[in-house]
Amino acid sequence: MNIVFLGPPGAGKGTQAQALAQRHGMIQLSTGEMLRSAVRAETDVGLRAKAIMEKGKLVPDAIVVDIIATRLLEPDCAGGFILDGFPRTLAQAAVLDTLLERLHKSLDAVIEIKVDDDALIDRLSGRFSCAKCGIGYHDRYRQPKTAGVCDVCGSKEFARRADDIPETLKSRLMAYYRETAPLIGYYFAQGKLRSLDGMAPIDEVQLQIERYCQALRLEQHQGHGEAGADQDPAGRAKSQPKARCI
Ligand code: AP5
Ligand code: MG
């Protein structure tokens, strides 16, 4: 499956993309993570993107398109990918369509996670992640099982994002409504849009996505005969593949 997650900052795109990638052995392609890693490494792209991201504005299309175009060519994307934070403008969406056509791939679905604006500030102000493996947490909604220790890798170091401050959130939200929200109509017109209630707790949103993906897989298997050997009759993966990010 090839899927796009769409939604405002803090909607839960990264949280759900990480979980879906883990369950289905897909690749999570987060342009935000790729850009933050370029900023940390002080590459040319990172140096150009840093100030723009700190202001909560969108990095120019040419930069992110270039990053994604290169990444999609890598062999690990062949088993399915989740685009988390891309595309974010109509121009990026048009380029993505062309790129996928050239690679003989297509998007199976665009999942819009709908969340009220008031909840976004609450989510972003409490967000932190493991500094080692990147898994996401929240001060109230998703705490590590043992306080101060990452559930996944056992690290005791955590990080908060520089752009998770109220001043920046306003411009990130404005960028979303002005430049990204038009993609809802774009993908609706393509018959690929699926909107979910992102106000529900994390596990419930996960369940909504899982049910939808199961239905998608079933449709695909009906087109190709029986469920694959790596799946049970309901289409669930028998083994637990490892999460892969970027
Ligand atoms: P990016 O990293 O993509 O940030 P974003 O879109 O602002 O989204 P976030 O990562 O903040 O939110 P999320 O939806 O992933 O929420 P999360 O799952 O973490 O982009 C950063 C910047 O990079 C941009 O501003 C831009 O400058 C640049 N950029 C990136 N891509 C670009 C592109 N394509 N074009 C141009 N520029 C680009 O959840 C948030 C918190 O809430 C977590 O703590 C989580 O635990 C909690 N949570 C999640 N779901 C729930 C729930 N259901 N209930 C309660 N809490 C929840
Ligand atoms: Mg994210």
C-alpha cells in the first residue's frame, strides 16, 4: 500500500504513520524529519531550511520535491510507503502524481486526520520524542511505560521540537489552511480521500486506520486471488515487521 497522511500540525500524522509502518512493514517518509535531520547535519538544504522552519513557514517546493524524488527511488519503497507531511502544496501533489506515474506506482489512499484547532496547541505543547529512536510521546496522552525511559530502545534522552511553541504554531496553522488544505479537494476529486476523526484517543484513531487499510487490502486481494502467505485470512501480517522511518 502507498498512503499519504494529511492533516494540520499536531493532528497525529507522525504518530499514526509510525504505528502503521510498524504493523505493515511499510516505509514512513516524513519530510519534516528529513529536513530536521538536514538541519542537525548542517547540510546545504539544512542551512536553507532552518530559518524557514523556525518561522513555521513551508520550505520551497523545489527542495522537498527533490528530497522525496530521490528517496522514492530507493528499493525499500517498493514494499509500500507512507508519506507523512508530503505533499503540502498543490504543486507538490502534481509533481508526486508525475513521479509515481514514471515509477509505475500509484497512491492507494490519502488519509485526512481531522482535529479541532484548540486541541492542536495542547498536543504540540506536550509533545516530546526519544532522542535516539525518534518514537513520539506526549506529556499526558502517551507517556513512556516507565517514566524517563523510552519504551522502544531504552534510551533516557528525549527531545522537544524547536517549532513547538505557540508563536510558530500560528504560522504553521496558517500555512496549512492556505497551502495544504486545498489538497483535500484535490484528492477527493481523485476518489482517494478518506477523512477520519482525529479527536478520538490515539488507539481509536489507529483502529479506524487499521480497519480502513484492511478493507483496502481485501479489495486488492480480491483483485489478485487469495490472501498472501505472509497474512492470516483477515489480511493481517503474521509476523511483526520492524518500523522503518525515512
Ligand atoms: P512536520 O514535521 O511535518 O510538522 P507538521 O506538519 O507541523 O506536523 P507535526 O509533526 O507537528 O504533527 P503530526 O501531525 O505529525 O502530529 P504527531 O503525530 O507528532 O513539518 C515541520 C516543518 O518542516 C514544516 O513547518 C515546514 O517548515 C517543513 N516541511 C515539512 N514538510 C514539508 C513540505 N512537504 N513542504 C514544505 N515544507 C515542509 O502528534 C502530536 C502530539 O500529539 C504527540 O505528542 C502525540 O503523542 C499526540 N497525539 C497524537 N494523536 C493524538 C490523539 N489522537 N489524541 C491525543 N494526543 C495525540
Ligand atoms: Mg509529524
